[in-house]
Amino acid sequence: MIYPRVALIGLGLIASSMAHAMRAGGLTGEIVGYARSAETRAVARELFCDRVCDTAAEAVRDADLVVLAVPVGAMGEIAAEIGPHLKPGATVTDVGSVKQAVVDAVAPHMPAAVHFIPGHPLAGTEYSGPRSGFATLFQNRWWLLTPSAGTDPEALARLRSLLEAMGANVEDMDVAHHDLVLAVVSHVPHAIAYTMVGVADHMRRVSQQEVIKYSASGFRDFTRIAASDPVMWRDVFLTNKEAVLDILGRFAEELFVLQRAIRMGDGEHLHAYFTRTRAIRRGIIEAGQDTAAPDFGRSAPPAKEG
Amino acid sequence: MIYPRVALIGLGLIASSMAHAMRAGGLTGEIVGYARSAETRAVARELFCDRVCDTAAEAVRDADLVVLAVPVGAMGEIAAEIGPHLKPGATVTDVGSVKQAVVDAVAPHMPAAVHFIPGHPLAGTEYSGPRSGFATLFQNRWWLLTPSAGTDPEALARLRSLLEAMGANVEDMDVAHHDLVLAVVSHVPHAIAYTMVGVADHMRRVSQQEVIKYSASGFRDFTRIAASDPVMWRDVFLTNKEAVLDILGRFAEELFVLQRAIRMGDGEHLHAYFTRTRAIRRGIIEAGQDTAAPDFGRSAPPAKEG
């Protein structure tokens, strides 16, 4: 048992998966939960919480670990509410996709005797809510932590051991660098996928039925990305604005160069460009993040996702 | 046996998969092949062709079905070469991802006694070449045919029965409409994926190693798309220029609206936009083109791809 009592604030995909994983591994004695919606609380009570409270302040009382698993935009308000009720020596972490904004919103409300260690599991599915969790979600996925210079090494080691016991590969990263890396590998790809799905939705001459019917040809991966939780993604773009706009600007430039090559019929440019991208793909397969199976791994064991 | 003799011109992923599938189903008596590269011809001779010829003209002699499986940009030259050597009554089809350009390039070289029926299997992997084929590639995938008003119904029915015997779902479609639909569901998503991979490649502050390491978060699907055959995709963009530029223009507009909402911090706009895209995703799952499994179907049986 790593933490005798864990409080989950917010009871969606990540929190419910943590509950299932902690229970499966015998990693905690008691799981206490809180969510804003009464319906969510009822589901959590039935499926994965030992106890569910009507307020966040009540839920964190005497908890050894508090996990903030609400949308990034809601972190500050929750932190202000629970701050005075945290047990001295407790660890507080979060699972937000953006880290600087969470640090700015949460840290001011943390008492000196509490260890605040921001975190971000690179795991997820296109489903959300308290019924969507499952114990193996974090198996072999990255879980990034962004401790500061003053973070207590023992508290960090203990949190790390919990995450590793749930199957995650834990890495420390600088807060600002986290937000830039995630803008490149996750936030901007999501913005682009949402946009392409939006374009298809607006076409008059191509019916939505046709788009859906023939979606296997590349488009399907975009819809998969674009089906994620709208509130979570709204908050990601509002709170990681600077890095996202930087990368989006570069993307637009790059796209215009490609568009111009298509318009000019510059086959040499296109061929050279498309050849370069294969190297990155090869690197991903070699890094073991994906499979080389000809069906793109869809028949292979679950690979990393998020 | 549907065609006593089939000639495959071009021996890459699609042609080699057809050979494996036709052999597995006993759908033809003899498979004759031709490819420009001597190395490819040697592999085909060893793996899936009964006979391999040194010229396309020789390969099509007495063939009942000729499949043009070369990049779209090479179709015209091949058609000119084989035209005079085609058997009267033979059917010629192709597997190009663009149809108007193929019709323009090939039709003028077809003798009156030959049935030319353009086609496009929506199937593929990120691999290419004569070693990449497998018999089940077309199982439960779409194979679009674009016959004209004058196409012989018997020849069309015979070709359709071959494709269905290889496991494909065959649909007829108008040539121009095909090119627009494919621009939306395949060509532009590929252009975008290539571009995003290019952006990541150029970043200085985010190492390529980091991009690869954390690619699971959305970016991986882009690299998967962007790893396809460079020659094939160069030709797609050169030959479906009009539809691709139309859709790319709409995409850029749409992206700028999203970018502006992010810059302005317009959370309401973002939330409403991200909510709409979920409906298309639900439609795709309901249409049976994908799975609702929480691991995105990566552990489920192969789904449609292309």
C-alpha cells in the first residue's frame, strides 16, 4: 500500500482509471471521490469509490494523496477550496494536459506543509466520464511530472512509485518545456484534426454519409482524435495559448509552401518532402511506440495512446 | 476461375496483394507480371507471379484482365505501350487514387474492342513494394469503380465479381465526384499529416527524440499517414490538383477561425466547435467503419484502412 487514503477530485476517464488500477494493484487503502455532478458521484459510488463526498473540501480531509482530475480551467477554483483542508505532509498532484497554467492556478493555494507535484499522464481514449475508466489505461504509457527545484525528493519518489505501480513510465520535465513539447505532439495535431473534421462537415457537394462511409482513407484517424472531450480541449487551447499559436503559425507557413508546390506542379519538391517524413515514422517504430504490422497494429496488443 | 489470365502492370503493395488474394481464392489460372525494376521483377517471380515479363507489352498479351498498378503519373505512358497488344474483349482496370487524370491519360490509348473500367481500392498500409502484399488487404474494404455510360455491363459485372471474391465492397461512382470525395477523406488529410510531421521535424527547441518518444498523443496517427509511398502521393497531388487546392483553401480558412478563437480566448466558440466534431465520429462507429473499443480498436481485428 503506497498511500493509505487517496482523494480523487473530478471523476472522469483518468480518475476512474486510476481508481481501477489502484484497486487492482492494492496500492491504497481507501479511495474517496468528489465530482461536481450528482450523477457522476452516484456512478463513482457504485463503480470504483469507497466513499464519495458532496464537497471537495470534505473529500480531501486526511487524504495522503489528492489527485486533481478536473479540466485545466477548473483547477484554480478547486485548489482554493481544498487548500485549507489539506492534511500537512499530504501530496497534491494533477493530471492536466497543460502544466504552466495549472502551476499558476494551483500553487498559490497550497499550504507550505503540502507537496504539490504537477503531473500529466499521456494516456486517454476518445471516451470520457466515470464509466469510461479501466485499470490498464496507464500500462506502458508516459506519465510526465514537472517537479520544481524545491520539491521534496521523498514525496516525489512516493508519487512516482504509485504511477509506476499502475504501469506508467514516469519522466520528469521542465514545466515550460512540457507545454511546448505537448503543443507539438498533441495540442496542435488535435486542433488540426478538429479543423479537418469541421471542413468535411461543411462540404455541400460531399455528403456527410460519404465522408463517413469512405473515412478509412486517412480521415478516420482525424475523427478519432477529434472525438475527445470538448471541455478538456477547450481548456488546453485557452491555457497553452502561446505554444499552440507558435506551432500553429509554423504549421500554416509550412502548409502554404506545400500548397504552393501543388499549385505549381512542383513534383520534385513534393517527392523530397514526402520522403523526409518517412524517417520520423521509422523512428517511432524503432522507439517501440508503435507496431510495424501492416494493419497499423490494429490487431496487435494495445499500444501507447493519449 | 473468373479470368483465365491476369496481367499485373506494376508490382507494388496493391498488385502483390491482388496476386496473393487471387491465388488464395483460385480466381485466375495464370498471373503474369511486369515492373520497371529488375529487382522488383525478381521478387515477384519468387513470391507471387507465375510468369514475369521484361516488357509491359509482352505481359498483357492474351491477358483477359490487365491491372494498371503503377503511380498515377506513369499510367499514360504504360497505356500507350500496351494499347496495341491488348486482346480484343479484354478488360483493363487501374488502381490509381485519382480517377479523372487516369481516364484522360489511359482512355485515348484503349482500342475499341477493349473494356476500360477505372477503379480505386480504398486499401493500403504504410508499406510499399512487392514484398508488402498480403491476401487479406481488401477484406471488407471499399473498391470504387468509375464506369462510363458506355461501359459494357457484362465486363463490369465480371470485374466486380473478381473484386468481391477478394473480399472488397464494390461501389460505382462518378469520376469527378470520386476525385472530390477522395480529396476530402484522403488526399487533404494526407497533405496535412505530411505538413505537421514536417513542422515537428523543423523544431529546434523540441528534439526529434522527444517528438518520437511522446508521439502517442495524437501525433502518431499523423506519422502513420505521412509514411505512405512518396511517389504515389506526389502523383496524387499533381493530378488531383483542383479538388485538393479547393479543400486545402477551405481548411486554411477554417484553421484561421480556430486560431483566432484561441488567440481571443473564445472558450464558447471552441467548446461548440469541438462538440460538433463528435457527431461525425459517432457516425463512423455506427457505420461500422471502426470500433468503439477504448484502445481505439488497436487490439480488435483489422478494420478498414486505406
